[in-house]
Amino acid sequence: MTLSAAGTKKVRSRVFCRCTEVWASSGNAWPNALVLLALFIGLASTGWAGNPQGGQEIPEELKRMSLEQLGNVEVTTASKEPVPVARIPAAIYVLTQEDIRRSGATSIPDALRLVPGIEVARIDSDKWAVGIRGFEGRFARGLLVLIDGRTLYTSLFHGVYWEVQDVLMEDIERIEVIRGPGGTIWGPNAVNGIINIVTKNARDTQGMIVSLGGGDVDQATGSFRYGGGVGTNFDYRVYGKGFRRASEFHSDGDGFDDWQMGQIGFRADWKTQNRDTFSLQGDIYDSKDGQRVIATNYFPPFTSTVEQDSELSGGNILGHWRRELDEGADVQVQVYYDRTNRDEANFNENRDTFDIDFLDHMTLLHQQSFLWGAGARISSGNTTPDIPALVFTPARRTDKVYSAFVQDEIPLKGNQLALTIGSKFIHDIYTGFEFQPSVRLLWTPNSRRTIWAAFTRAVRTPSRIDEDRQVTTLVSVNPLTFRRLIGDGKFTSEDLLGYEVGYRSLFTPRFYLDIAGFFNDYDHLLSSEPGTPFVETSPPAAPQHLIDPVFVRNGLRGATYGVEIAPKWDLAHWWSLKGSYSYLRMSIKPGSQSLDSSTPISNNGSSPRHDLALRSSFDFPKGFEFDPAFRYVSALPAQSVPAYVTADARVGWNPYRHLELSIIGQNLFQPYHAEFGGDPGGLVGIRRDMYAKITWKSSSR
């Protein structure tokens, strides 16, 4: 029997409504996923033969770029100037807006799972552990994250609070990830890698977009954005978003980690007739994150479990000016202010950060691309402990970092061979002067092949958590003994000497391969060194107790090495396949003067040795899409997390040019699995999640 176009639409409508009822009424997400998968594949197959007739054309912005086009995408992370990926002498990966949309990711860490070499693990509903080439953790050091050039790390601990880093996912143009040190351009925290989230220019977000969704864990999501313009040179957008997320699985049944957040923001871009461009953007957010901590006290019962919502809020505003000069030269100035307020179960902190950055790009003799720049960052934080066992001394400190850099790309043989040399120079309040040189060699024997090698020195400078913090935990009640981790101002910078090689090749117009190998030599890594125990009688009226002191020092050293492989294969115009495999080996040991036996174990077992991912995208007729993904992550011994295998899947339908319907399943292979430790009360199980999303968009141009 052959159905007419109208009859086919009626059948689709009835089947869709019936399966929606089944999905809504059933309590088991795994059968739901199978039903919905069968539904959409079946609907797609009704128009498989021949060209679609009467169907809607998929919008141009939804179509995939060719592999050759991806190699020519210009990125800015390597040099703060637009450079094609094929000309980057570093292990770089570009996650496009199409990759993010097809993944169904609802957060930046979820999207980063798509990038080879990045270790992403969910601790609970509102916290992540992220790392590159080792040292994965919630407060991972040595990883620099930026949104449109605005540095996200906090000077409290030189890490990122991922739970408050959010943007409208549809407004991300791309995410550029450099695996390996990038200290020459970006400074003291770019030790193991750089993640640069680049949002779209306001001229590319004209019109209205509205999105609503909900499901098992991601219970409710909603967002809107409106963009417009004045004349031909001024464009703007405003947006708002909010969500509510349920708690993950806890063996004790106490789901404390539910999470809700709202955020609004804007961006305006203006280009004048005399080659000047201006950009102004800002965001404000407010969040409540469920949290559980173990509080230590000097009075009986000495420890207690505290559960409460963390009150997190803040905002930022960023301005950027760029003037184009002759012969491809330009100057840029960027300024931003960031405010964060954190009211947590064990401490409060309010922080104000001011940052200014200047860049001058010029072309010298023999087509040398020469850059130099300078910057300053002032970050003032005030902490107020909620429990006596966690103290920052002094309560308020202002961190000041001044920096300058120079970099020269020297062509050695036309466009085929180039040498890039440079160094970053910084001065901070903890260690004084630091320099970070880099040498990179790029060979492109033809337009489809790139071979590169690099040597870099990078440093991770101290933060307040290293220098000013005292944390006390209970060891035993009889005799009453506490262990106290003490930062007493004697911690210095951690050092890295990084050696890298890489190969990228477009073997055929449909097959691309990227391979990178690395060896990182670390010295002066953070250690916890035991001191001499002593008797303490404070605070007043507290029982006499013994203090076992442990001091923050730089007693560890060691190495990490590994390889990262990322192939891409367009098997047909309607089918693409992307994969990644990362192998990591860590060997962190105490130095000759160190007595720390526990930190090396936690470092060596904090990141997976093997990380394998495979994802595929199918474009069916009538606007149907199917995007399955498979992940294998090996065990984390330091976190007592076993290896796991799981899968995600997205099914999308674009019945009209401005409408998209999608159903996403995450962690489909098991009801829940652990990914990382960190919360009191045992490992948290990350639950299977099924949710649906509808997005409507219109363009004013």
C-alpha cells in the first residue's frame, strides 16, 4: 500500500501522539528509548527512497561542514588572532555549533565530552571534574577556561566553578580546545590545556529563538533570545534561560543535590566605517545548588553532616575594541569586570575581578607574524568561614598579576615550514617574576597535511587555597586528635616542561585523522608534608586536643605521557562518523625531600588511562536526524570508581524550517553509574536521563 503525502502526515501524527503517550506514562526510561528510536527511524524510512517530496528543506545552518572546510576554520586560541586549524602547531580540536546541537548537550561540561583528550566526569547533579592530560578533579589546577576571552578561573584556587559557567547553547559558535601547555599567550594557568568558548557575533543571532524541554533528570529547561539591529553596522541580542535539575542516585536515598539556575544577558556589536569594531556583553545569574559537607567542630560530637542549598550569584561585563591596520595588522584592547557571590555550607566568599588585556599584531619582513601584548588582573576576595575548622588568613586578600608576552612566527620555507618562538612574562604577589618560553615548528608539505612539534615551559602559580587556607579534620576521638592542613605562605609555582608532536591529514575528502603525542615533565608539584604534632587548647572552653599538622609544599615531581587519536569519516552525504581514543600514563612521585605518601596515589589514580568515544550522525529525509554516541572510560582507582560503558542518543526532526523537535537519551546502558568521587556518603550514581526539547526560531534577516 502506498500512502499519499497527506496520508503519510496523518500516520506520522497518530504514531507520534501514541508514542508520546507511552513515553509519558511509562516509568522505565530504557523501553521508552527503544520505542522512541523505533518511532523516528520508522518515520524517516517512509521517505527514504528518492528525493523527499513535499518535505521541508533543512536550514543551511544545520548542514554539516565538509572535512576540508573544518580544516580551514579560523581559531583564535593559539595566538589570539584568527588562524586556520591546519596552520596551528598544537593539539587543537574545534567543537562546532552543529556538533553541540546534534549532541543534545545541556551544559558546557556535557559538550566537552565530545572533545578527545578532555576528561569529563560528573560528580553529582551540579558538580563536575574536568581535566586535560591528567590531574582531573573538581578543582583541577592548570586548566585555563575562557568565554570570549574572559578568564573563568577564580583566584581562590586557580580552578573553575563549572556549575556557574553557562551560556545559551545555541549562541555558541564554537569551542576551541588546545590540549597541552599554552603559557606563552595565556599565562600562568594554561599548564595542561586551554578551553575557549566563543559565542556568535550579534549579527549572526538576529530574530527570535524559544526553546522548552523537560524529562527525568533535566526536569525543566527554558530559554529565549531576541536579536536585532540598527542600520547595517550595529547589532544586538538579549537572552534569558533557566532550568531545574533533579538529584542523582544516592544509595542512602537522600537526594540533596537538586539544582536550579536562572541567567540573563546581552551582547552588542558595532562596526564603524574606519575599520574599528566594538563589542559589549554581560551576564547575570542566580543559582541554588544542593550540597552536602562534613563539618568538623572542636566540641562534641566533633563532626556533623550539613546539607543545604548553596546560594550562588554573580555577573560580568566585557568590552572589546579592535582596529584593523594595513597589511593585516591590528590592535586590540579588552576589559572586563566580574563579580561572584558564594554562600556555601562551609564558607562564604565575595570576589571582584578587574582585567585588562592589550594586543598588537604586525607583519614584519619576510611575512613574519609578530605579536606582543600586556595585561593586568586584579582580583579581590573576602572569605567568611561558616565552620571553625575552615579558615582563610587573612580574610581578605587582593591578588595582582601583571603580564607581557611576545611571539614571532617566522616562515622558513614559504608556506610549508614555519618556526614560532615566544615567551610570556608574569609577576604576581606570591612568587614574583616568572617566564614561560615556547618553541613550535610547523611543516605543511601540502594543503592536506600538517606535522608539528613543540617545546613549552609553563607554570601554575599559587592561589589562596595554597597560601592562606587552614582545614582541620577529625582523626580520632580517643585520644582527641585533629589533622590540620596549613598553607603558610611557603608554596611556590608548579613547573612543567612539555614536549609534543602531532600529525593531521585529510587523506581523502571524506577521511581525516588527527594524532598527537606528548611527554610532560613536572617539578615542584603540590604536596602535603607532615609536621611535628602539638597540643592545642583553643578555642576557649574546647577540650584539649592534639593537632597533627600537614603543610602545603612543593615536594612532588613526575611525568605524564600519552597519545590522542581523533579520526573523522564522512561515509556518505547523510552519514558521518567521529571517534577519539586517549591513552594516559601518570607517574607522580615524592621528591628526595618529600614525606608525602598519599598525594601521589590520588594524582596517579585521578584520571582514566583509557578513554574511548564514538559518535555517529545520520541525516534522513523529511528532516529527521539520528545521533548515537558510545563512551568507554577506564577505572579511577583514587576515586574507587570502576570502568564503565554507556551511550547517549538524540533523535531530531525538523518538520519546518523554523521548528526543531528532539528527544535525547543520556547514559542509556544502565540505570545509573558512578563517574567520580567527592561527595560525602559514598559514590553518587549518575542516572539515566530521557528528555524532550522543542525549539522555534525565526530570522529578522
